[in-house]
Amino acid sequence: MARRRLKASLRFRLGILLLGVVALSAALSVWLPRVLGSALGSLGIWLLVVGIALVPAFWLAARVLRPIQQVLRALSGTVASYREGNFSQSLVVERDDELGELMATHNELAAALRTQRAHLVQRELLLDTVMQNSPVALVLVDGHERIAYANIASRHVLSEGRSLNGLQFSEVLQRAPPALRAAATQQGDSLFSAEIEGVEETFHLSQRSFVLQSRPYRLYLLKRLTRELSRQEVSTWKKLIRVLSHELNNSLGPLSSLAHSGAEIARREDYAALPAVFRAIAERAEHLHHFVGSYAAFAKLPAPRPERIVWQSFVSDLARQVQFKLAGKLPSSPGCFDRVQVEQVLINLLKNAHEAGGAGDAVELELACAGDQQRIEVRDRGSGMSQAVLAQALLPFYSTKRSGTGLGLALAREIAEAHGGRIHLANRDGGGLCVSVELPNAPLPDDA
């Protein structure tokens, strides 16, 4: 009811104004003819009535419109201050009509904007505190290559602790180490080493482009990896030592026992049994040689030497070494990769597929070329891998086989990445594993 009463008050005032003007006009139209008679005529009297009635009408209209104009000017001023980011102003409400309700609502809006602005400022302060104290060096560059934001870590890495805001990013890079400068000019993520404050550091640089408030920006994130890599290196060495110790003990123990047995047989002059002892010693030595050789091959993997590959010949050579079923048709265009290295990868993958426990004829090989990418897939119908095994299967020295070295898939990953490609493992619907090797199909110099 109060809301209806407030809304009716202004209408009531305007109604009284119109009623007063009409009443005044009616009174004049009756009174003037009696006073003036027929001197002016009906048209003259009518014009005189209208002229006299307009004076109070204009005065009353100005009186009613004056507060409306004042409120509109006040609203215009506060809106202008809001546009400039100042939400501290509010209107003094001294009316109980619709204009007073409008001003009260406007004050409520201003209070809501002030509250939201305060929350936003607090969030910005929290975000700025987190970013400034982050160990990751962060640099935000605008479309004119000027640094719009840089945290403390970036100032230590790029400017010896001095402020970077407003500087040209290209000029800052000129003072940076060459490795960092080269990584920043590339697109995408990169890993490099550089000397910072006399210490050799390893960094990971990530860069992303985005649009903020219709303006282009580029974000650079530089993370030190030296400590993490050192911890990982120590962990890898420990694991390698454990694997080597286990395998050497498994071989040296039987060798020692066989040597002792051979000496005992020779002492008894039972020379007919010595060849069997020597064969067993040779087998263990050969196994140990193969085990150590696999580690040496992983550590001394040469750089790939891509060559043009004729798929029919490549598949035929591969089929003579391990059994598989060719899925689909061979690509019409030739491949391009190091034949020996990729053949070694596929032999290991196909043998793993046969050892996975599925049917031997279910091991499939599929080859595909699409644009500048070539994909090789090895599929089986074994038991597949658990999520925990999938997450670690490509790590060196990780193996679920009792006699495995943990280097087969790691070597495949090393060869794929040396080619600029990648390897991916995924369980198949219906059981089994699919190993995808994706390699770039870059043309050779004589193909240009």
C-alpha cells in the first residue's frame, strides 16, 4: 500500500494542476462576458481566457518540473562519476513520491556497486599478492610489445630486480641470456638451460596469447626446473643402481656357483661334465652382456637420419622378423624417418603385443600418412594396462615383467621424440592395447 501511495502522489499533483487550470478557464469564460459584455466578441473573449489561464499553467508546470529536472541532473552527475570508477556518491532523499523512490533505488544501486568494487579490489589484491610471490616468472606483454605486468621472479631473472613495467619486451630480451632470447621468439613451450647469476639453470618457458578487454596480450611463464630435475636425476640414478644391482647379482651369483662347480669337477677329473658347466657360464655371460648392452644402446642413441621409406619394402622386412596382421591399406605416399631406429621400435612393440597374452593373429599393424604427419599403430587383444601402469609405462626402468629391463617403451619414446614426434598408449574397447607412434613427415632436402 505504501508503494501505491508513493506512486500516486505525483499523479495527484499533476491532476490538481490540470483541474485548477480547467476550473480557472471555466470561471474566466463565465466572468469575462459579464464584465466586458460584447465589446470583444466571443473570439476575443476566448483568446483572453486562454491567455490568462496559460500564465498560472506555466507557473505551476515549472514548479512541478523543477524537482524532476533537479533529480535528473543529480542522476546524470552520479552516472558520470560511476563511469569514471567513482562509486562513493549518493543522493539525498527528501521526497516521498516517485522521484524519492527513484533516488532511493539509485542509492541502493550505488551501494551494490561499491560492495562489488570492494570485493573485486580485494580479489585483485589477493591475485596480485599470489602472482608477485609466485616462484614462476610471469611477464604480460601487450599488443605494442610493452610489458604491462611483471612479477618479482621475472624482475630477478630479466632485470636484476628492477621494474619491468612499461619497457619494450624486445629490449629486455636483448639483455637476457641467448638461450632465453631464442626460446621467447619461438611459438609454444620450450625447455632450455641458461646461466643466471653465475649458476647454470634449467628453465621451462610457456607462452600463450589471449584477448583482454578487446586488446591482444601475450603471457610468458618461466619456471625454474633445476631443483626438480636434480631430484628426478637422483631418483633415476637410484633406480638404475637398484636395477643394475639386482640383475648383476642374479647373474654373478650363478656364475660364482658354476665356477665353483667347475673347479670341483676338475679336481675330481670328471672332464666330461665340464662342457655343460662352461655352456651354462657362457649363457649367463651372454645374458649379462645383452642386459648391459640394452642400457648402452639407450644411453648412446644416435641422432636419427631420416630417409625416404617405401612402405611395401619396410613392411616386408618387418614381417620377416616378427609376425603381425596388416590392418588397412599401405599409404600411397612414402614415409620419412630413420629406418633402423623405427624398425627397432616396431619390433619391440610387436613382441610386447605377442607377450600381452592375446591371440597371436590379433596383433595388428596399421600405417597412415595424413599431410605432414605419419602414424603407426600396433594393436593387440591382450589384457591391456591399468591406469597406474599407463601413467608410468613410458618411464625408463619401469617394467611389470619379472625379467624386464624397463627400457623397451622408454627407448621407443626416446626415438619418437628424437624424430620430433610422440608415442601414445591407450586401452582398446573390447580389451587390448593400442600403441600409436606419430612422426612428422617432413620432406627431405632433395624433395624440395
